[in-house]
Amino acid sequence: MERSFRVRTDGRSFTITAVDRDDWTDMRDPCPECASRAFDHVSTSGGRYELRAGAVVRRTDRWNADRSLHTSCRNCGAVLDKHPAYDLLFDRDGDDERAASSESV
Ligand SMILES: [Zn+2]
């Protein structure tokens, strides 16, 4: 399933999308399109950090901010999982409304 969201900021507007396929769960599953088992994957990493004896220690037992943002097949390019925040971080390339209005003129 793909969902679209319209984002407006500073007079600009663009669309971000989320992908959540019913036929793929995680990287233990082969690509449903081509059966490949090689993926490109982006995730967040974070959590609670504390200073202990001069060293910064990550406490994953307290709060784990790891989230999958994007997974695609390296062989066929199928997008298998995508959080809408991925577009805000990597793929935002224009103004959909500005592009649409200039196309209609
Ligand atoms: Zn594939």
C-alpha cells in the first residue's frame, strides 16, 4: 500500500509518500518482484546517551530510536518499505504545485 501526504512549508508544496507492502515483511524475505536477497537500506539510529567514566555510552535498554526509513531491491529497484520522512531527508527535489501550475500555463 502506498500513501501520499502533501507538505506545505514557506510557500512551497510537495508530496511525500509511504510504502508498506503486504507481500514483504523485512530483509529476511526475498524481493517479491524478482526474488533477489540484496537490498539498499536506510534507517535512523539513536537513543539515550550518557557520560560514564569519560565515555559516551548509548543506552539502548532505555530508549531505542532505530527505525527503518527505506528499503529497496538492489536488483530490480522495487521500493519494499518507505517511511514518508525519507522524502524529507533525501528526495525532496521541487515544488509540485509550482511545477503543476507552470505545466498548465
Ligand atoms: Zn527485486
